[in-house]
Amino acid sequence: MANTVTGPDGKPRCGWCAAAPEFFDYHDREWGFPVDDDRRLFEKLCLESFQSGLSWRTILAKRENFRKAFNNFDFNKVARFTEQDVQRLLGDEGIVRHRGKIEAVINNAQRAKELIQAEGSIAAYVWRFEPDPAEQGAPQSASTSEVSSALSKDLKKRGWKFVGPTTVYAFMQAMGLINDHLEDCKSRREVESARKAFRRPT
């Protein structure tokens, strides 16, 4: 069972915040709050794929470098990247230099454009997979779910890469499709309020 940790203001946070000082800000301002912006959703899927086999601290520390390297994750621009761009990115010490993951981002940008053409928006598509909160287990007790597996399977069928069930589950946690803050965490109620006020994209 995950435990809370006391934050700088004396209030409890999810225990993973203790791993790095910068996690408190990310936890309080971003993690779990619902997102309907296609660029942000695309960025998060890409960053989660880069995290595979690494720590989120590594990715978060390099996030601004990733944004600069990938045109702020504007998928319309990234979709036009060529082998020359791949070589440029492989030489960029500010990001994770993994050819497979770099090529996956370019591929996924192209697939994102197809997805928007078919479904209207990335947001409308992913929020269709929002699970019933009543069917969710204890917070932070799982790293995959039936829903994350279903979304992963559907993305792969559409040609996306590096979007396994664990990657997709972490994406769902971060983008607010589920509220996985611990029961005693000070952000749980804030996220729940944000989720109630959030208009699901259609």
C-alpha cells in the first residue's frame, strides 16, 4: 500500500513526491488534472514512451529539451520529420537518444493526424476510454488495467508504437482519465473537483 509524504506546506502528498524535490510542483499542478488539449495529450504519450525503462525524474528534468527538440510536440510539424531530423535528435545530448523511441514519436505524429481525421480529436478519442471510477481499485495499486490494455491495443492497431499497457496507464493517470491520488493526498479532492467540472470532449 502506497503511503503519503508531507509536503513543504505540511500537507500530505502522494509518496512518490519524496523521490525528487521537483516532483512536488509537478504533482500539485499537473498530475491527475484532466486534459483535453491534443498537443498536451500527444506530448504526454511521447514522454511516457521515452520513460520506458527509465525514471520519470529523468524525463521531467529533460522535458524542456524534449519540447525544443520536437517543435513543442506540434504533431503536424513532427509528422514531417525526416531521417535528417532523426540524426539531429540522435546527436542531441539534452534528450534520451534512442533511435526506436525517436522514430516512434515521428510515426505517432503521423498516426495522430490520421486519428484526428477519423475521430475529430485526440481528446475525444482517448476520453472515450475513461474508466468507471467505481470499478477502479485502490489508488496506485496497479500499473496496468483492462482499460489501459484496451486503449493500448487500439492504438497499436492504428499503427502507434511504444504504447504498451503500462505506458498508457501512466498516461491515463497523469492526464486525469483516472484520479489515482492517494485517499489522504491533499490533491485528491482538487483533482476530483476538476474532474467533475471537466467537460468531456466529444
